[in-house]
Amino acid sequence: MRKAIGWVGAVAATLVVLAPAVDARALHRPVPARHENASAWAAPAIGTVDVQRLQTEYKKANDLQDEYQAEQEKFQAELAEGQKKIEALQSEIASDDAAVAAATSDVKVKTNFTTARDAAKSKLKQVQAEYANRLRRRKEKADALADQLNSTLLGQAKRAVATVAQQHHLEAVIDSRVGLLGLPDITDDVLKLLNSAPAPGRASSKPAVKK
């Protein structure tokens, strides 16, 4: 299955989404006094966002992560269940094979065990096919959830950062873990925007208003 936890790291890696890479030394670059082009010397407007808070407080991402984890657990449970049934049938087939081999003179006994063995082999094929299909569907569902986390939610997070940064007239946004002091933190506004948006790929629960 695809991993479903990469979107947060991807946000951190691409936070500077509003401007080219900014030299941190520019934050402390002095503005010459009484210079007609003083504005050109001003430090760029940079903000920060707490990526760890995005990970823990972005409700839709947490809900999808929980759903993804549940699918993984169901996959493992069905895998263990299928393996247990398959191993039991394989043991039954091996036992019937031994009984058929031992019943050299008793035709009736040999026929009974042969019939039982063939039935077990047929059942084994059915169980293998059933669990292969069930596990395939479970994996497809988990992979779809992982894709939502890694692409859809990543895109939403990046767009939210860009939108809030624009509202605050910021030229770039960096991860607050960089440790630069005195920069405006826009995390609360980003989370507010993210958590107020509709869940990706899900229809609204509000009924349509008839006109």
C-alpha cells in the first residue's frame, strides 16, 4: 500500500510558494536612511507556518489518516483470516492424501478420502480467489485514501498557505522550525481556512435548495 503520511513533509519542503528562495540574511539587511530608493532595500515580507500544527490540527487530514489506518488494519485482519483458512484446507488436503496412500486395499475408504481431498482442493481454490479479491479491493480503497492525503490535501494545504500569505501581503512563507524570530506566524489563519473548506471529493450534506 502507498504511504499516506507524506503530505505534511511535502508541505514543509515547498512552503516558499510565493517567491523565489529568500536569503535569510535579508531579514536583517538595514534600510539606508534618507535614500530615495529606500523601499528597494527593505527586507522581503516573510511569514512562517507551523507545519507540525498543520499535521495535528487539520481535521480533514486527520479524519482521512484515521480512515486510512482503519483500512490497513482491516487489510491485515483479512490477510490473517485468509491465511488461516488456507492453511487449514492445505492441512486437510495433506491428511486426505496420506489417507488415500495408506488405503491401498480398501477401495471404499480410498474413494471416500479421495472425494474429501478433491472437495478440499476445490474449496481451497474458492477461498484463495475470494481473499485475493477482498484484499485487492481493500488495497485499492487504502491507496485511494493515500492519494487523497498525498495529493489532494497537499494541494489544499499549499493553496491555503498561499491564500493567507497573500492576505497578509507576504512574499514568502517558511517553516517556523527554521527558528527565525520576529516573523509573523500565519498558522491559525491557515488552519481556519483549511478546516472551513469542504472535505475533498465528498458531497455536501446540505440538501439542495429548490427554486
